Amino acid sequence: MNIKRHIHSYRLVVAGVLLTIGSLGAVAAAEPAAQKVRVRGSVVALAGEQLQVKSREGNVVGIALKPGWSVAAVAKASVNDIKQGDYVGIASLPRSEGGDGALEVLIFPPQMKGLGEGSFGWDLKPNSTMTNATVADAVKSVQGSVVIVSYHGQDKKIAVQQDTPVVTLAPATAEDLKPGAVVFVSGEKGSNGAISSSQVIVGRNGVVPPM
């Protein structure tokens, strides 16, 4: 294997994943929301560039993978891995006591810092938000951490409990898209109802995409 080519391809995959996650909020404001879809579920089959996923809602969704499509895996991390200066994507919900509580944290590789920066609506759970930002401070406690993230000159405080899923990205191949593998796919739905995508995030070694 050409190692330099592999690393370059992986960087493109990660960049594509972050841009996909980071741009959805802005795109949604300019286009009908129905044109953008996120599919969460498990692989039924992959045949060429046609991926079938049994979604979390229980229906089987067909996804046409675009030419040059790529795949990345998620790897396990922990609350203790979140440190000042990291670039993260955090899905969260407002807490009754104030601030937000994290539903999951994705720690991006350093070379992707700043891509897709912002905070926007997310559909992991009702009323959830996705925030792509730089960690300005991380105060650890017995229960977990309070992470202060900064984006576009704004700060946001998010509580991250010890049991909150925390992951990072790792290289993967089409071979990882085996039946039963858990995936997260950001795609587009055409006027004919067909869904297409250029990136797939897959779970591996017992770690599943939490976003």
C-alpha cells in the first residue's frame, strides 16, 4: 500500500465528514429541509455503489454512493481526552439547570480545526444542537467535565458526563461496511425521493457512530 496516498485519502475523508456535518445547518436555511437527510442505522448490504441501511426508525433505506465516495470509522475516546485547543463536534440538549448537556462528542484530528465551525439544529434527539468549535477550557470533575467551546467569537458551556459517548475518526474501507455494521450517513434526497451521499461513517470494534 502507498502510505502517503493512504494518509492523503484519509485526510480528504475527514475533511469531507466535517464539512458535511458543519454545513448542514447553513444549507438547511437556504434549501427545503427535506432535501437533506441523515440516516442512522445498520448495514443491510453493500452492492457496488448501492448501500442499503436499516434505519433506526425500522425501515430499509437505499443510498446511492456518489463516485469517489469515502468511508471513515469511529474510534473510542474518553472525556479525559478532551483538552484545551481541541476542535470538537458536540451534539447537546439544553439542561433545566442551565447550559447544555452533551449527547456525544466527536474529537476531530488537528488538521481539520476550523472547518464547519458553528452551532446549529441537529436531529439526534428533538431540540438537539450540533456545535463545531474549539475547546477554550475543560474543567474536569468526578462526575465528568464542563467544556467551554468557542466559535465565531461566541462561547458555549456544555456539560460532558463520564458516560457520554466520546469518539474520534479513524481510517476505514468499504470492507468495513459489512451487514450489521452501524453507520451514520449524511445525504441528499432528490425530487424523485432517491437518496445519495459521498461519505459514510461506520462503527467498528464495538464503537458505533454516536452522532
